[in-house]
Amino acid sequence: MIRINLLPHRQIKRAERQREFNLLLIASAVAAGAIIFMGNTIIGAKISNQTERNGRLEAANAKLDKEIEEIRELKEQIQNVLERKQVVENLQSNRSQAVVVLDELSRQLPEGTYLKSIKQQGNIIELQGIADTNARVATLVRNLSTSEWMEAPNLIEIKSVNINNLKYNDFTMNVRLKALQPPEADDPKIQGRRS
């Protein structure tokens, strides 16, 4: 009977399996290392790209903030220019106001009525004058209430005075100016006079 010693064969198989296991273990470790390296590289690239994009966005935001500040300054400058323009337009429209007021008062003043003083505060004009009768003062009030430049006449005081032994009525009244338009735009009579 032949005896075969299988012990070395088993040891060889075991050593071969151990080698295969070690090779598989090394291959797995290399594959895992490669996967980790590639994942780290990809994630690093994505982080770098995102950081770059964030930097570009922050730069764009800073630029937009600067432009917004410039726009705000321009709006303030525009507002200042518009306010100045409004002041100039008001001065332009009010430039002839005194002439118009005096012309209108001279037209509405009835005979026998004389003005001693004219004071203006804002759009209120205070008139002080003398009339030979109360009816003349009432006519002046009616005339001013139908005027195209003045409205709401308010007789404050009327009293009798003697001047050179003649009896007169001393009066004080307020009248409000309407929003004045340049005479050229409204009054064809004034336009005809200028041409």
C-alpha cells in the first residue's frame, strides 16, 4: 500500500490561498486608495470651483453695491437738480407776480377808493385804504371776489375818519392770491398788448 503524505500539499494550498488573499487585500487597499484619492481630487476640484464661483459672486456683489451706491448718489443729485429747477420755475412764474397784482388791483379799485399800503405774506395780501363811502368798499370786495387773480376777500376793519374836515372810511382787508399762471398763457388781452 502506498502512503501519500498530503501535508505539504495542504500547506502549499494554504500558502497559495494566503498569497491570493494578501494579493486581494493589497488590490482592495490599492483600489480603495485610488477611489479615495479620486474622490478627494473630485471633491477638491468641486470645492475649488465653488470657491472660485463664490469669489466671482462676491466680486460681482461688491461691484453691484458700488453701482447701487452710485445710482443712489445720482438719484440724490437728480432730486437736488429737480428741487433747484422747481425753485427756478417758481421764481420764473412769480417774477411778474407783483406787476400782475398791482395791475389787477388798479383794475378792480372803484373810483373814490385809494390804497395806503399793500403787504403780501405768502399768498395773502393785506390792503389798507380809504374810500369816500361804504358802498365803494363793498364794490371793491365784490370786484376782488370775481377777480381772476384773487379770491376770498375778507374785510377786517372799516372805520370812519376825518381828513381835511371831510368824512372818509378807513378800511383794512385781506385777499388771497389764486395760483398765478404766467399772463402770456392765460390772458389774450395781455398778449395783444405785448405784440
